[in-house]
Amino acid sequence: MRIFTKRTLTLILLMSFSLSMLHLQQTTSNASARADCSPFIMNQAPTSSEVQSAWILLAGDTWDHRDMASIQSGVNIIYETLRGAGFTSEQLYYLGPEVGPSQPYVNTSATKINLQYAIETWAPQHVNSTQSLGIALLSHGDIDALAVMVGDALWDYNLNSYLNNFESTTGCKRIIVVIEGCHSGSFIDTLSKDNRIIVTSTATYLGAAFNADRTNGAFSEAFWSSIAYCETIGKAFEAAGTHIRNLGCNQSPKLDDNHDGIGTTVYPNDYLPSGGEGYDALDVRIWAEPRICFPIIQIEMVPLPIYEIWDPFTSVVYIGVEVESSMGISKVYARFVPSGWEPTYLQDGYVYPIDDDEIQMIELEDPLGNGIYSGDAAFDGLALGDSFMVNILAYDAAGMVADIVSTSLSFSADGEAPPDTVAPSIDIIKPHADDNVSDTIEIIARGNDNQELESVALYIDDLLVDTISMPDYYPYPELHFMCNTSQYADGTHNITAVAIDHEGLTNQTSILVTFENGSDNLIYYVIFIGGGAIVILTYIVIKANKKKRRKTNKGKGKRKKK
């Protein structure tokens, strides 16, 4: 419901004009004019001010020590990521399967009683009622349980009890929990509570995969790499979901931040918020203090779809990519996944590997040291028309992984691309349909094509406001546009994104969004009399209640905020 108030200001201004006739002119300047929008500037200073005061980390183990080194490696990377995010060693409490000089980050063994101590006794020494606590767990799992030390299981109700006791002691309600492990989604219904953000690597009845290098969980490596780039929890969750889909992992990450005990999965071509989840997570970063940071490792150039001549015996394919890193690059892989390949479906309570005899993975080399990594892949016994998805994976010296960039490889009789009859894809990532927005908003559109994308254009109410041309390599940039909605009339507006491919095929998508600022309409009348003029300004202020689709039930330590 809108509340209207009206204030009229009359200003008389005498101006000199050489006119001999009386003329009445009415001009209206209002918010229906085109917005003065400007392109998005990358690497802006962060605006989210919420921080955490302490983090508890746990690397679990089983009686047979299965994958212990891989799990500990993954939590070591989380530890290093948090140190890079500004946390001191005193703000981090690490429970691991090995304690001693070989594991300098570990404070104590990963038993259930030690975890209880960390949450109920150690954390209150570092977190008060206005601050936040983070917990990251990586282990083998079963439904409602995670392995901690040998013969010891952490049940969902155990963890929830520890958290409730922590809240009672400190008055702190703000807790972030990130769990990597098979069946980790089963923890959500028990842990869900106001002002908690719960992130799990998979759903209740699904397993979770190690990464291609077996140094981390597939979900965790992308999630924590995005956190290292100063992404919000929500954006890191989206990136990790995309990452595991590209790897072909048969899992379904879950996020619960609206406290309904269910959680949501971001499916292909979908983004947060989704199903009521994500508003909070998109607004919160994991750091000890706000800072500006940049991607540590990026895949800069990957070939567009590759077409090669088919050989019934052995076909050899050359692939070259460009990678940049501020930390040094440790490994770059090209991973060839056959079209139609399906991952092994496992539910045995263990984190499973993503290797498969059908998948070929080669390590690319940089002989000149210039960031250009290349290599040859040989394929035997291919059928004419066989095709592959090609994942490019790059790791820096600290174990961070770049966002996967994928292309495709197809074998044909002549090695040429077929006629392009498929229209490009286009999505508006932000804002979301039916959002109520105000002030300056960011509009993001993303396009793709099966062969070569030419450009993406953005329209507001059928007026072109921005366009971006695509390079002749992947990854394609998104169109980012900052728009001052106060320059438009309050009400519903149409945002349309259009993708055009190299053959001129087009596709478009539109959403309706409500701009709600409270219009300031300035109406002025100019009355010309003889050699002068009287300008009468009528200033009408219309104020409206702003209705934003934003969750507000955040803890006391939460302050307003990409």
C-alpha cells in the first residue's frame, strides 16, 4: 500500500527576455526519462560489512583411514583460505585426525568431545552476542552422521545441541555451517534455525565426490576458492554447484538460509535466490574484516568448440589454453568427458572419486613459462560423430582452483563445424523476475552458443541501454550494467536481454521488475510577459513504502551490505 503526501513549493524567478507576446509553456520533468546508467566497474570495494569472529574446522577420519590424506588436505586449504581472509591463528580452531609437527595447523584431535569443547568453551572466548561464528566440517558421512575420529560419529542432534549451548552462553545467534561429505544435506532439517546459514555439499540421499586431483572435495574446492576471491556465500554456492555439474558429479548441494529446514539446490540456468533461499547468503562474505581482493587464479582463454577430422584408428587433438595466477600455477588439466556420460551412482557413505575409464584427463604443460598451457590427447576407436565436453581445470600453488571453463570437441569426416541452426542461450541472472528494487541496481545477463556467440544486448522498456561483444574464445564475459532506478517512474518495467550468434540467430528473455523509489516529480510553468518571464515551480514529493524481497531476520552482528 502506498502512502502519498504532497508538498508544494512556489518559487518566482524574474528573467530577462525580449519577447512581446504572452506565452504559456508547461514542461514536466519526471522519473520516466531514460536512466543515466553506467557500465559495471569490476573490482569495486566490497559493501557487505558482516564479519565472523572465529571459525572451527574439522577433518574427519574412519577406522580404515580411508582418504584421510585427501580430507586433511581439503581442510588445510580451508584453513589457509581463512588466514588469507584475515583470520589470525588464534581465531581458528582446527580438529584433525593427525596432531603433531606434520600438521602445524591442527590444534587437537577430531573427536566428538573435542568438537563440543571447541563450540561450547573455546568459541565463547572469541564470539559475543554481536558477532558471528563459522564452522566447516569435511569428512565421510552417512544419513544424519559424520565420521570424526576412529569409531566416533557426530550426529546431527549432537551438533545442534552444541550450537544451542553456544547460543545460550554467548547470546550469539549468527552461525554459518559448511559441511562437505556424503549425505550432508541430512543435517539441514535439524540444524536449521533463525540467523543460521547452512551449506552442504550434497543432498540427504546422495554421495559426494573428491576433486579430480583427490586433494579436496569437489564441492569444497570451488566453494572455498570463490570465498578466497571475496565472493559471498551465495555466489560461492552457485560457483560450486556449477563446478560439480561440469565435473559430472552425481550430487546436489543444498543451502538453507530462510530457516525452513529444507534447503535448495541451484539447478542449471538457475541462480539464487531460489525457492525463498539465498537472500541472506548472497549478502554475507566469509572474512575477518571487509577487504578488496581479486581472483587468485583465472582461466583466461579456451578455444571455442573444436572440430577435428575423425580417424577410425587414432585421432590426436591439440589443445592450448591461457591461465593467469598471482600465486603461481601448480597444475592445469584438460578433462574429456564423452557426451551422454553419467557418473557412478554411489550411496555407500564414502566420498567417491570422479575418475572413470571413459574419461580421459591429460596434464597440460607450459614449456615457455608464459601462461600458455598445451598438450595432445589421443583417442582410439572413435565412431564418426563422437563428441566430448572438455573441462579445463587449473590449480594454483596454494591449492585454489579456477572456475572451470568448458568447451566441446567433435569429430567429423571433414573436421568442419556443421551448419549452425541452434539459437543461442540467454539468461538474466540479476535481478530476478518480480523483484521490487530501488536506488542503483546491478543487471547481469549471460549468453552462450553451441558454436560462436556474437554479442549480448540489454534493453529496459524496449530502449537499448548496453551491449557487449564476445571474444573469439571462452570464457564469455557477462554483461554487467549498473542502473539508477530513480531515473525511471515507479512501477513495473521490462528488462530484456538479447543474444546474437555468429550466424545471426537470436534469442531473448525478459523479466518484469518493479522500481519503487518514491517518485520526485518536478512540474514547472514558464509564463513569458513582455521582456521577462516568471517561472513557477511546483515540486510534488510522492513517497512510497518500499517493499523489497529481502530477508531481514539476521543476527545482531549482521550489518547491511555485490
